[in-house]
Amino acid sequence: MVRLWAANTDLDWFDYLAAQPSIDEVNFWQPSGHANFGAIGEGELFLFKLKSPRNVIGGFGVLSQSTNMPLSLAWEAFGTKNGAPTLPEMRDRILRYRGDARHELDPPIGCRVVVQPVFLPERLWIPQPETWARSIVVGKTYDADTQEGLHLWEQIMAAAQDAQFTRQGFAEQQAAYAGPRFGEPRLIPPRLGQGAFRLAVTDAYRRECALTGGRVLPALEAAHIQAYGNGGEHKVSNGLLLRRDIHTVFDAGYLTFDENMRAVVSDRLRTEFNNGNEYRRLHGEKLRLPDNPAFHPDADRMRWHREERFAA
């Protein structure tokens, strides 16, 4: 069974992002970051149901993941793809929705990461489903194996394959939804962007440094094992969650990992900097791996790092 989630969508969020060219991912945030989201899962469609007075579906994308993060990390990961031009403006919107008189500096927010987003031109906006009720505050799930859900899926697919999408700059997104125009509803493998990669790696490694176990979230970064610019992908198996300074040392080739996932620290730290003891002490430490084996570091990517980046 494939589901679609129609989310009540802030008009300012939608209008800002719809005006941006070639966006590969967006953060559909919730002002409160204390609830888990399970209405749909990875690879199912997330619809932007525009609030009154528009009352239409103005766009859609593929849900990559759902998590809760501090506002600062969401901004660092997605920037303006959060649907606001600046961090202060995003914070003001969140606090306004929360009615938070305390004006908390870095509140936790819900992050619904949507990749391959499509923002429909007005002529292709889809009327909201007949069963949509005014009382719906957050959103509603539609099953594609029901008549209404299937009709909604078909409308979305028809819009995605509209010939004018290439003129709108959505050629890549159009290809993501390619297939029989009214084919059987299916999961769509999400293609992670940089922001989605960061949040996915952060959660996969239980929000702790894979090498030291440190859990100070602002100090942690998602590192690519094989650099993105050298053919690496935004996949969790090509990522490690590392303390910011260790990430830098790893990228610079002073630190790598052997076939047994143990740290190997280069002697160049001592010879070039006459120091580096804080990193040399990590030699032989074993990586703390994700609970999900599918997210474990890819052996070929690790080999690439040892051969192409590391110098003993």
C-alpha cells in the first residue's frame, strides 16, 4: 500500500520556495519538535496543500525522512531551503506559530525532509480532495488503494509529466516521477541532497560522534567518506558523523580507517605540526557503527579514502 500525505502548507513558505530555481530538497518544518511523524514513510508522496484562501495542492515531493532537530541545526543543514530568507525570520515564524512568549533561542522543531520537490505553476494547481475538512490542522493521509487516493495519485503524476515542466526548470524532478502516466502507485526512492544527508547521518549514528562518542550536537558534522566532488554520493553508507575538528582532519588525510573500522592516524601530524597528540590518541579506536547494517560505511568508499586521501 502506498500513501500520500497532504500537509497544510504555509503560504509564505510555499511562495518563497516556489520562486527559487532548481531546488533539490526542502525542510517542511513543524513549529514543535516533540512529536514523531508516522503518517507516511520514506519514498511516499508529501503534498503541499495550500491553506485558505487557495485550498489547492500546489506541489509535492518525496519524503526522505522525519526527525526533530534544534532550529540552528535545521538552518545549518538547509539554509534558505527551510522556506525563509534568513534564520531570524525563520525563528520569528516558528515562535509565532508556537505562541512562545519565552522566545526560546534554539527551539527543537519537526523536520519533514522532502526531496525532489515540485512547485506547480498556478495553471496546474490541483483542487483539494472533496473529503478535506476545514477542521484539519496538520494534514491528512490518503491511501492510493482507495478510489480517492488513486485519483489523487493520477492527478499528481499527470502534473509531474506535464510538457511545460522543462520550461519551468523541473526537468530533473520530472524524470524522478517518470513512468506510465496512470501507472500503479509505487514508492519513489528518495535522492538525498546535502541537508537530507546531514540529518540522515546524524540520526543513523544516534547523534554521537562515531569515533569519540561525543554528543554535543552543534559540534558534530556529517562527513563524506568519498568526497562528493570526487564521485561520492549523498548516501548514509558514504557518511560518518564526526566531531567538527575530526571531520577536518579526516578530510585533510591525516586520519582514516582500516578494514576493521579502526582509526589509523598519520605520523604527519607529529612531523608537520610537532603536536597532534589529541588525535594520535585516537589511533586504533573502533568506529561506533549505526544500528542498521544498511547504513554501515561502504567498504569501497573506505578503501577510496585510504588510497586517495590518506598519507601515512
